[in-house]
Amino acid sequence: MPLVTPLLTRASRWAVMLTLAFSLAVPIVGRAQEPPEVDTALVISVDVSNSVDATRYRLQLEGIAKALEDDGVIEAILTGGRGGILISLVMWADKPKISIPWTRISSKEEALAVAQQVRRLPREGGEFTCMSGMMRMIADKVVTQIPARANRIVIDVSGDGKDNCNREEPVDAVRDELVASGIIVNGLPILEGDDGPTLEGWYRDYVVGGTGAFVLPAKGFQDFGNAIRQKFVIEISGRTPPSRYAKAD
């Protein structure tokens, strides 16, 4: 009997310690499993087809970089209810390519770092404007990999021409699929070149869709930076776009 009591006492102590450890560990594990949250998950898709020469290419990338450095854009990023966004950048022509995978921006320093990353991206290219293929890849391989819960998922499509790949899957069919899943597709047509006079209307009919979707055109490549900055502020903040940009129902 004298030996039993100490053994039982040690066993009891271990039981108490394990119970306490488990009770403390459960909340910690639960919190670790909760996915982070962001206000907006934004896919920036950039046309690099053969109509986009080296100068036009740099105007697009520099426009995106300067927009990410803009005080108004940074304020929109930091003042959302969840205090941050995710961005991904896709370049597309014959085939789309993920040039910047999902990256979180939740501070001015992070926004400036991503701007520099955009500036350093190597030149991509291609012959055709394969917008349908770009949208299909984003639908299957980009929005399915968002590493956080997003209040809004937005695809920002820019380019200076209409789809000319003659794909079996029409642009508006992929657009409708994205919209049906709750994604917003906005358009930034660059009104320069052969398609310039009719491109804004084509974007409204075939590209944009979703709640609050809009078309904000650039008056040529020189105006791209100004247009993308305005567009980012609206998309990131979730504001209602001006009526002149809104897609008609």
C-alpha cells in the first residue's frame, strides 16, 4: 500500500498536465487553421501581343508600378475593413503566363516593393490576342489558388485589341462562367490602333461583367498609367464606379 499512493499521485499529475495541455492547444490550433482575410484579390492581366512594342510594354509596366506607389491607391489598400489586398499579375498573348503569383500588400512598404518587382519583370511577347485563353487560365489556375478569404475577387483586363485567336470557347462564355462564381471582371481598353474606335464597346459587350463591373478606357498607351491608377482606386476600395464607366445592365 505505501507504494501505490505515490504511483497514483504521479499518474494523476500526468493526467492533469495532459488535460491542461490539450485544452490550451485546441484554441491555438483552431486559430492557426483559420485562413487570413483581405479586402480584394486583384488579378492584373496585361496584353503583350505583337501590337505591344517595347515602348508600349514599358508604359504598361511603369503605369502599374507608379499606380502601386500612388498615395491614393495605397490609402485604398490600407483603409479597407481587412487592411490589405492580394494581387497577381498575368501577361498574355498567344499563351498567358503568371508573372507575379499571389502577393499580399498590407503596408506602404509592401506596395513599394511590389512596384519594383513589376518594373523588373522580363519582357514577354506573342503574336495573337488570345483573351479567351487568358480568362480560362485565370479561372482554372489563378482564382482557384487565392491564399486568403477575399471580400471581392476582381480580374482587371487591359489590352489594345479584340480576341483574334478564334478559340472554340468564346470570350463572353468564359466571362459568364467567372461572373456566375461571383467574380468581377473589369476592362481597361487602350484606345489606340486599328481596334481603337470600337474597342470600348466590344469590352462592354464581351469582357466585363459582375456586380459593379465597369470599363475605364485609356486614350492610348500614354494614358495607360493614369487610367490604371483610377481603376485601382475604384477596384480596391469597392467604390461604385462613376456612371460613365459603369456597365449597362
